[in-house]
Amino acid sequence: TIDPAATLETTRGCPYAPPKQHLRLLREQPVAKVALPTGGEAWVAARYDDIRTILTDPRFTADRRHPSMPRLAEDTGSGLAESPLPKMMLEMDPPEHGPARRAVVGEFTVRRMAALRPRIQQIVDEHLDAMLDGPKPADLVRALALPVPSLVICELLGVPYADHDFFQIHSAQLLNRRATEDERRHAILELAVYLDKLIKTKEQEPADDLLGRQIAKQREKDGAVDGPALLSLAFLLLIAGHETTANMISLGTYQLLRDPGTLAALRADPAKTVNAVEEMLRYFTIAEFAMVRVTTADVELGGTVIPANSGVFMLANAGNRDPEVFADAQRFDIDRGARNHLAFGYGAHQCLGQNLARVELEIVFETLLRRVPGLRLAVPEEQLAFKEDSTVYGMHELPVTW
Ligand code: HEM
């Protein structure tokens, strides 16, 4: 049995498996109390069903500024927990959350995402052109994984072309775990000033993009524009949609390069890319430590009582390997039909950008395999650097050649 005072493991060891402790918890103690690396305590839930139960239970709050909200590190990465900006929808509970989400949900429909496809394809092609024209080996993270989602967010928010470089440089810096605290804070400030100006410009000159439409909607509804709320929204989309997608691009490419059978199957039938993306999302579950809540009452779960005001991490990476739901769960199998995975969360806060992420990933992998037939790792697998130091898992670099 597990020592209840055991410290929560946050590093994976094996780059494509959950921390061993999480799989042990799933088997032996699926609802458990653990010590945190920061010194505090929290609860964890590892089973697929329990995670879905928590994510739909109104006795859990998503308020990231709640005093009992557990932290894995002193610095959570984005600096937004201490942000003076208004609450983001990610941190809201009912009745506040519904209206905030409904105001933008129309921007992320499957139809709107389909309309973005040609532009995403163009962004991917341009970056592959540049990579293929440049020196070998190339770092796929810098050549493709970071710029693609960044430019897609530019497209979404209506950042003018002339500002793309500024936007990309600062948002990459914001996500750069190897930058100093000061450098990161500077990047946040620069982006906040930039986005604030962008919103003010769009207030003057109506624009047919996400921010422009939000401005028009707010004016129609309230007769005024809530600038800070729009800034908060723009920042949330940037934070939630950039590094996540970038990490899935690098990890997904890595997975394909170490799995020649799957690579060949996808080359033979690119239509399978859709299912491959779902399986990659399940297999890596990069945002598991982002799924965190606090109990607002005593809650009984599978025979264990979690007291009120307890922090709870949903170990979705373990949940996505739950044998009750996924047969032979440790195997990467693009034909399993993994769309019911927990990588995008579940319930009211389930990822708003999931359709966008899916489209981006499908286009990237389909194009990469089609256009770069000889793609391979440029260094031995042991030399690859994985992000073990962040709440979102990924790769620091992915040296490739072709
Ligand atoms: C929420 C994962 C891409 C925007 C979430 C949540 C997860 C997640 C797990 C739920 C957090 C919780 O329950 O507390 C991912 C992954 C992505 C991805 C793995 C990429 C593969 C994106 C993109 C966007 C986006 C591209 C938009 C540009 C959001 C927003 C929320 C969210 C706005 C908050 C929704 C709410 O609170 O109602 N995401 N995400 N995400 N995601 Fe994503």
C-alpha cells in the first residue's frame, strides 16, 4: 500500500508514460492524499470515472485564486495567478462561468474552425518551406511547433501582420521556461500593453475578428466595452492555446518518429490522422496538472471522504490509462478511437479551443508526413530534452533532419 504522506511525483521518467506513482495510485489507491513538492498537501484522483465525476460536481471550485488552491511550484508558469486582470473563465464557477463562456463559444465551432483551415495550412506550409530551405538539423520546436499556434492565435485575435514578429517573440518568451523571472515578467507586460492597445484600436475601427465581434456584442448588450475583461480573454487564449498545441506538435512528431509502423500507416492513409491526433492527446495528456479544483464541502468519492477546502488534482494522464476504459492502455494505437479521453478535461470547463487544436494538429502532421518523407531524429533519443519542469508537459527542443 502507498504511504499517504508520499510526495506527488511530477516528473515522468519515461517520456511517454505517466509518472509510475500515478499508475500505482490508479491501481491501488485511486483517491489519495499526497504531499506537494511545495510543502503543502493535496488530494489526487486517478480513475477515469472519478475524474469525470469531480469535473461535473458543483461542490468543487475552479477558482485558481482560492486560498486552498494547491500549487506544484512557487511559480506556476504564466504569472496569471497573481494577475491584476479580471477573473478568466478558467477560474470561474456558476453562475459566472456560463455567460462568460457562451459569449465566445461561437468563435470555436467546428464550422468556424473549418473556415480557418486554409489559413492554417498556409502558415504550416510557409514554416515548412523555411525549415526545408534552412540548415540541417533543424529544431522542430522553433521551426514549427511554436510559431504555428502563435500565428493561429494572431489570426483569431486579429493581430495585424506587421505585429506578428513582436507577438511571436514575446509570447515565446512568456513560455520559455529557461528565461529568467524578469524576462518572463517583461514579456507579460509587453504583451498586456500590446493587447490593450489592440483592443482600443478595434474599439475605434470595427474589425471582423474575435475581439472585434466581442466589442460589437458588448456594445449592443451593455452599451459599453469591458476592456479589462477582453484583455483577460485575449491573454487566456494566448496562454491556453499556444504552448499546449506547440507541445502536442513536438511530442506527436517525436512519437511518430519512434513508431515506424504508425508512421507508415499514416503515410498510406492520411485520413487516419484524425484518429492519430486523438490517440496522441490521450497518450501524452500534457495538461494534467492544469486540471485542479478545491472542495467547497466534504465530498465522498469511492468510499473516501475529501474534506472541505481541500485541493484536488485530477491525474488525467493516469485516468487516460484506466484499463476500465482503455484496453491495453499503455499501447499507442491510433485505431482505438480515443476521442473520449480526458486530455481536454471534461464538463463545464472542457477545453474551449479543442476543435481548433484538433485542426491545427491534423494539418501539421498530415503536411509534415507528406512533405518531408525522410524526416528523422537528428540526435539519439536519450539526448532529447523533455519539459519536466512545467505544468504542461512537452519538449524543449526536437532536433530533426531529413
Ligand atoms: C481549457 C487542454 C488547446 C483554450 C482547457 C482544459 C484543458 C485544456 C485540460 C480544462 C482545464 C480545467 O478543467 O481546469 C488543452 C490542450 C490543448 C488545448 C491539451 C492542445 C492540444 C487550446 C487552444 C485554445 C484553448 C488552441 C484556444 C485558442 C482553452 C480555454 C479553456 C481551456 C479558453 C478554458 C475553458 C473554460 O474554462 O470554460 N484546455 N487545450 N485550448 N482551453 Fe484548452
